[in-house]
Amino acid sequence: MKNRKKLDENLSLNLEDKKISRREALSTAGKVAVTAIVAGVIAGVGGYFAGSSAAPPKVSTVTKTVTETAGATATVTKTVPGAATTVTKTVTAGKPGKIVLGMVCGGYTKGSTWDGRQVMSMERLKKLFPWFDYAYDEGVVLKGRDPISSAKDLIAVNGANIVWGTWEPAAIPAFHQIAKDYPDVYFLGIVGSDVSSERNFLRVFIRQYQAMYLEGLIAGALTKSNKIGAAVGPKCVQNYRRMAAFWLGIKEANPDAKLYVKYVGEWYDPPKEREVSLALVDLGVDVLTNYTDSVEPLKVCESKGIWYVSKDADIVGLYEWSTTDTVAIGFDTRWSVLIYEILKEYLAGNRYPDRLFFVGMDKHISLPEDNPWVPGETILPAVDLQNNLKVGVDAISPKARPEISEDIIKLVDRRRRQMLAGAWDPFCEYELVSSGEGVPIPELNLEVPPKGEVVKPAGEMPADEWLLGKLNFQLDGIILVK
């Protein structure tokens, strides 16, 4: 990677104390943990994330404990209801020992915007914090290897304090089997559909769908054929959530546009990804995205002269795989923000952390303006529109932007700002209506809702567990290509 993309070794970082949403507060209220930590609760926009816009119940006591460490201030949010006064406590700890994150990577780091972007994010954290390090074992799922052996090796050989399965099959069921054998280790697992957990086995994801909704607005405005395509990996909740958000954006920007989806069946199958992408082009799509892990859909767009909407990483600015002549818009997933949320819990010595971390655009790390990642920006949200190192509406391709109305540009900007503030979410705003297509989840006794059923009404925010584990259907209006 070029020097301009590398972090100065002496870069300092000041992490902001940030108020939390009511959803976060309620998820921890009533917990009793021997390592009681930071707390702060506000009303208002946080109601979206609690499933209601009503003001939260009064919390009379807020306990705030700040654990200060070398190079970082670790804060974790908890609430303690029922007392009459507000108490603030500050505890200063010494310099932490080395914290090592071991990554059980399901796929490969090269040529992928998933595992590769995650490793890139950990390198960023390593530059920021001298007490942090990481090691990874790649291709574990694709090679058919044992995730348990991989995790044990990372703990024994690399001294991992935290072990992260970057694919759901890299963590489930393996980490359920070994978490109790390593009580002082945090195990993390990406959520595909299964949200099961243990005391020290936490499930994690980033609200990429928020950026995908914004991409949908842009794709809907950009298409001339009114046909947009998505090459999708396996049928799972994660991909139904992605296409749902993308479709909601498309519909708002262009009610006449259609989204055509065709399944690859696997996360990483380059020949099949190319075949599926070409089939969608043959249907007349002039904007294409993919929920798979190879560059083949991008190559198809380049060869056919159609617009590509990227996902997971800034493939122009960070990877230099293409240019903005093909990539109309993209988003970047800052896994470093998610892992920092976990590190704060670990640094605080919390043996009973929240078991589900689903962070969105309203979570960020603060940066100086001269940072090399997003120059001129002072915050790094967990996910954001990003293309060729530019963010927000500036991330729209200079070639594509004249094709998009100013009204849509303003709408993208407004919705982005609302989500950065935690004040808006597409899955709260709109109703979710089933197309009748989907996958049943027998272990939850969950069937696919029939076509036309309003599964979630407008104005209600679904629970995180539902979005991560129960959204098992395709939205009405999306066209499945078989």
C-alpha cells in the first residue's frame, strides 16, 4: 500500500466520550457485573433503536467509570436504575499488557473485501495502540480445516486474548465447544443467521445495511434501464438484510426501478460469480452489485461498461482494483471501530459483556484532520459511504454524479447525517413486506412469511436479534432470477 495510506507511527488519537442510544441503555439495564463500568443515557432519537419513539423510563442513577490506559481511554456503557442521585467514579489503571486478537479467517485475505479488509482494519488498530497486536489464520473454512485447532493455536502460539471467527462457520459451533475451556478469553463470531452466544462468546456485526440503503438511493437514480442486479452468495439472513436495505433505497429514489437477484450459492466462487453476473447483464441491468467475495462481478462491469456498486471496502482508494469510471459508489466497513468497542470491554475487565454487538454509523473513532485514511475527516464511523478515499456524497463517482438529480444528492446527504447521529434507520422507517421467497429456520420454528404479509410495520425498529437472526425472507418487489 502506498505511503499516503499508511499511518504515521506517531499519530495520536483522542477518543470522544459519546452519549448512547436508549437501545444500548436498555440492553444493559438491570445487569449486575463485578466490573461495573461507564453509564450514560439520553432520550429522544435513541427510541428508534428500542422499538419505540417514546421517551425512556427514568434512570435516576448513572454510574460512569472511566478506565484510563496508555494511549486510550476505555469506556463502556452500563446503567443502574432506581437510585436518587447521580454518581460519577473514575478509575485509572496502569498501562495494559499486550492484547492480541487472533483471527480465524474463513476465507483468504488477498483478493477479498471481507477477510482482507478485516486484517487491514486490525493493522490500523495496531498502529494506533502500541499495546495491541493481531495474528490471523486464513482460509480455515474454505480449506475445510478445524476452527477449534486454529483458535487453540492462536491462543497457545500467539498469546491471543481475543479470538475472532470472521465467518459464521469459523465460529459456530466451534467456539461454543471451547469457550468454557478458556474463561479469560473473549471469543467473537460474525453473525450470518445464528445469534447464539456464551458468557465469553460474543456475536458481532456492523450495520452495513445503513450504507447499502444509501447505495440503493444512488443506484435507483442512476439506472437508465430501470434494471439493477445483485449477484448474491448463499441464501441467509445476512444477505436478505442487505438486499432489503438496498431495495428500500432503490424504491424511494425510483419507484419504477426493479432489483433482480440471482444466487451464486457460496460466498467465494469466482467462476460462478462471473456466470451469475453475466446472466444479470443479459437481462438488461445497467447497475450491478454483489454480496460475494471475489472481484469477478466488478470485472464483468468493467468489460460490459455498466456501473458497479461496491460493498465492504473502498476498492478504488484502498485496493486500487478499479476506478470511479466503473465504481459509481461504494461503502467501507471499519472493523477497527467494532473491535475497539470489544477492546473497551476487555480493558475494563468485564467478564459479563453484552453478548451482541451490532454497531452502526453512529459509532466512531475520532481522528485528526490530517489522518491518511479519510483526509480532512475527524471521525471514522463504523460504516460509511466511501469511494476513492472520499466519503458521503463526495464518494459518488464524478462521472456518475451529473446523472443523479440534486434532490437525490440532498436526500442521500440528509439520510446519512441522520444515521450518523443515530436518529434514523431504514428498517424503522419502512414496512417490511414478504415476497414469499426465503429460507425457513427450523431450529427457531420460523417459516417463510407468505407473500404480501406485512412482517414489520412502518415506524417500528426491529430488535437487533430479529435483524440478525430472523429476517429470513426476500422483500416484496424484488425479482428472483432462477
